[in-house]
Amino acid sequence: MGPARILRVAAAAFVLAWFVWFARDGLYARFAPDDMMNLHGYWEPGIWRSILSNFLIGTNALRPMGAVFYLPLFEIFGLNPLPFRIAIFVVLMSNVYLVYRVARLLGCCELAAGLAALITCYHAGLADLHYSTATVYDVLCFFFYFGALIYYLRIRREGRPLRPREWVVFFALFVCALNSKEMAVTLPVMLLVYEWLYHQRREVWPALAAGALTAVYIVGKKFGADPLMAQEAYRPVFTLARFLDSSTLQLNELLYGGSFFTTKRVIMLWIAMAVMVLVRRRPRPELRFALLFLWISPLPIVFLQGRTHSCLYILLAGWAIFSAVVFADLVNAIAGRRTATRLALAAAGVVLLARTTVIHKRKVMPEYARNGELTAQVIQQFREANPRVDRGSWVLLVDDPFRDWDAKFIADLWFRDRSVTVWLQNKVPFSDREIHEKMKYIFRFESGRIVKLDPAAFHVPL
């Protein structure tokens, strides 16, 4: 094994150690509150119907790739969060490698590609990626988005178009990205950007075909049954004010700006970055690609209200590559051919990144340490009481501790019987007469326990 090989292996081991060190406590995170809603939404229609919806790209199926993640794990492990966390971590670590590969295929040096991977490992502003299983949509979208991009770049770097079989593989990856989350809609545009920067627009048909598929996907989200874009949280507002407000919020999140970035400072930063990239004696296509990626990739969320945290995962990769290239250029300009100086400057940059990450992780950890406490407590109560009900029965839950429908989701998932109907008294109140006539089982949440009650003797408190 030569020195270069040894150095790459050592760098990969360091990146892995960095990931484990910063993210390790997220491996034992509880289910997030949204996990029960997500899992129940896929379980209720059945595993095969939920997975089949991945092939119905023109419908309004809500992120059906989530069913491929949630349901097999649930069928095997039930409501144990650890296997879900392990699966998330495997994909997160894979995503770090994908960033490295994209950077190298774009022409970045080893130092820049390695630093980009290091930055992507853990970002305190996006810590929910490592502490909430409900961010699986962002994690999977990132995986398939960059998986499709890498597959395409590898073929095009050979100077040839995609063969028929390669079209199938590329579109399978792209459809998986779309079915994971809406952020994937920018991939066709980035293919055109790549062809323009690296091949003078010689191969545009894959991008155009992917764009046509994206149009079908957007129509489904806009005009399908119960369309996603009809919901207030997903209704874009196409105004300059919304664009600038969202961009400012996202930059403060990604660059640990707090409230430093204002609209004026965001515009000044963009101008400075454009000048840095465009006013060069020797064009740098990787920097130009990264800059355009920073402007294009957030378009699916920049016109929505308050999208931050894990929603910025794909955008984080763009910032990681851009900043890593700039830093590597600075190191090379200062150190020249002096290897020791280059290593010292790179180490100083890594130490600064580590210190910044530690400081900001301490700020967000108290919030994530409490995430999912109530959900975990209720699951544990079900586990200890181990209630069982007959097929086709009606079950009433009384005094559940949630504000929303989480108790029903957990109960349905615990019983695993679609013929059983679970009702929440605090959501759909029943009278004494209705309870005596219709309910076969009543369970009350009482002093941290689930207690079985006699329906014939139960009376609704006045």
C-alpha cells in the first residue's frame, strides 16, 4: 500500500470517527412525535399498497419511499426505535461518502472533497437529522438525489451518453428521490447546469426527460386528490419578500449566523461569491457548479414558510463543497509546495470546524434530549400492560396524555389488527349509553399506567 493510499484510508477513518463522535448519542434517540403518524399512515392501508404507491408518480401519494423504510422495520422489530435509528445512521454515513464522490467527480482535489465530506458529517443546525427518525424523508432524498447524480456524472465523464439500461437505473434512482421528498425536483436543472459547464450542452435528453417526469410529479402534488400544495404549510408564496426572508433564515441556520445575516448582508454575500467564482483567470467549473447549486437547490422550499433544520440537508452539501474548495484553494495559495504547511493549515481548519460544531451542539442538545419523551413513555406503558383485544372490537382510550391523535396511532400499531377500531374519548366523545352498547374494551391512562376498565360500569365524568 503506497503513501497516497495510506493517507486516503487514514482520512476516511478520521471522517468516520468524526461522524461517530458528534452523532453517537443520536443512535439511542426515541421515536419523534411525527414517527407514529408517519408509520401509522403507511401501516393502515397495508404494506403492499403503500409500497406500490412508489410507482404512481403522477398521484398525490405522500412521500411513499417512507413506507419502504418504516414498514419492514416495523414488521420485524415493532415499536423498538433502535433498529430504525441504526438504519438511519447507515444511510447518513453513506451520504457522507456520496458527497465525497460528487466532489471528486466535479473535479475537486482530495483535500476539498475530504473537507466537504467532513462538513456534511454533522451540522448542529441540522441536528434533527441525527436525533429524529421523522427526518428519514430528507435522509433518503439526499441519498437517492446524490446517488442519481453520481451515477450520471460517472457515465458522462467517460464522454458518452447513457445507454438504455443506464437510463433505467438513473430514472429509478431519480424516482426514488422524488418519492422521498419534494427537494429532488431540482435534479434535472442541475443536470443541465453540469452539461453546460462541463460538456457545452452536448447531452440534454436525460435532463429534459427527467424534467418531464418532474412536471408530472408536480401536477400530482398540485391537482391530485387532497393535494399536498393545498395545505397551508406547503402552499408556496412566490414573492421576492418570501424568497429573501427564507434565504436569510436558511443562511443563518447553515452558517451559524444567529441573527447576523440580514437581507442586505445575504445579497452582499451572494455578490461576493459570484465575483469570486466568475472573475478568475482560469475557470473553475466545480466552483461554478457549487454556486449554482446553492441558488437552485433550495427553490422547492425557499417560497414556503420557515423551512430550516433537516430541510436544508441537500443545500448543506452545496455549501460543504463550495466552502471546502475555497478553503483548499486558500491553503494551496499560502503553502504552495510546502507539504508541512499545507497539513498545518488543514489541521487548523479542522480544529476550528470542530470547535464551532461543539459550541453549537451544546446549544441544541437540551431540546433534542427531550424529543419524544411522551411517545416513549406511552409505548412503554403499552409494553408493560401488554393489552390484548379481540378482532373486530371497538376500543376506547380515556384520558390519553396527547394533544393530537398519537395515542390512537400507538394503540393501532400495538394491536396490529386493522379490524379493531380505536377511539379517543377526548377527540370523539361518547355518551354513557354509546359506550355501554358499542365499546368492548376501555383503557384509561392513569398515573403513568394503562388500566383496563369495565365498559358496563364506566361513566363519563360530568
